[in-house]
Amino acid sequence: MKTSTKLFMASCCALISSSALAVDGTIDITGTVTDSSCTIALDGGAASGSVVLPTVSATSLASEGTVAGATPFTFNLSGCPTTGATRAFFESTNVDQSTGFLANNSATPAGNVQVQVADVNGTAIDLRDQTNNPFVSFDASGNANLTYNAQYVAVGGGATAGEVETQLVYTLEYN
């Protein structure tokens, strides 16, 4: 009797488990990995580096959405294909998913301040989905310059004094 009860319970569990694993659809995932990449120099240096924003007053970031301290940085690319285009695809690391800006990770942070990345013309790039992040064509020699700006942005009200530290992680995306 005990054996048949255990068998019955195991059968019920199997039926419940199989219905919980019903398949509703399939997602096909495709991509391309290129065999060559550009040589990257951030502002003429290595592929990784630092961008130092200027010291600004909290009053320059007095209300939600105000920006200050725009600082350009350029990816100088060489040895790229001579056709096509590229952009820096900014990874979601350190991105505040509610704003699309870089989170302030300082141990002594400025209040209500994040870092906004903008294109060469100052148009904000939404780092959640790359909106306003343009592709730049390679020249006939296989070179391209990708210029962006990093700047403070007030979020959630006016800024309060403190430090700002974050990291922007990127991968070149080819088109």
C-alpha cells in the first residue's frame, strides 16, 4: 500500500511539473562576429582611459534635467574596414535603468547627480537602448573618429555637493 501511494504521488508531481513547463514560443537569436576590429585610441591614448569632468557648482545643476561640465572625448579608430560604419555601443553596466544615465558610484556622492553621455552635437544618448547614438562611416583609409561628450546631469531635483565617479563600458558595433 505504501508503495502504491508513493507511486501515485510521484505521478501527480510529474503531471504538475510537465504542465508548468509548457512552451509558448521560441526566440531565434542571431548575430555576427567579425574577424577584424579597429585599433582604438581614446583621445590618442589606449583603448581604456579617463575623462575628467570639470568642478562645477551645485547651483549650475539647480533643477531636474539641467546639465553642466560637458567634456568631449574621442575614440580615434584606425585599421578598420574601408567601407561600412561603426559606433561605440555603450553596455548597460552602471546605467540607471530609470534614467538612461550613468549612476554615480562615488563613496561620497553628489546628491541628485548622474553622468549623461551625449553625441558630438550635445544630443543626449539613452544608454538603455542607444537612442541618439549615431553610426559614423569609415573613410577610404579605414579610419573614423567617434566623438562624444560626458556631462553632469541633475536627476530628481537640484544637486548637492559631493563627488562623481562612474564607469562607461563600451564595445565597437559595426554596421
